[in-house]
Amino acid sequence: MKEQKIRINADIFREHWIKETKCIAFELSDLECLGIYAHPTQSAIVVENTTSGGARRFEFTHKDTDGEDIFGWNYKSVDGIRLLLIND
């Protein structure tokens, strides 16, 4: 599957960064308000920082579900940073 790209600036990154768990978490509706339409799947996601020019690739690890509804999609980078996309 083709990877998706999410482009954010440093301010948005800081708003969604959870230092204690080394996780960046977004509700899908927050991304849509920024004009970013993420479509969580089992493909990789690349988060690009438009301020610094840096990028990090996240591989799908699992989805949070009760078997019927999906609550979120979880991804992890090679250096242990987590990405959580919350289905709100």
C-alpha cells in the first residue's frame, strides 16, 4: 500500500505531542479542520514538519477496536515514537 503524508508545522506538532508517552496524537476531525484528510489504514504514514523540513515514517502496528467500531489507529517509528489517529 502507498504511504500517506501528513504535513504539519512545529506549532501543531507541539499542541499534539505527549512527551510522557512519546506519542503524537490527532483526532481525525482536528486534522480535517487544518485541511489534512488522513485515511488511516495499515499502510505507512509519513509526518512532515513544514517548519524544520524533517520527516518521520510511521508503520502501522494495530487498531483499537471492540470488534465492531474502530476507536483509533496506532503507528510507530523505528526510533520508538508513536502516532495515534483517533476516530472521533
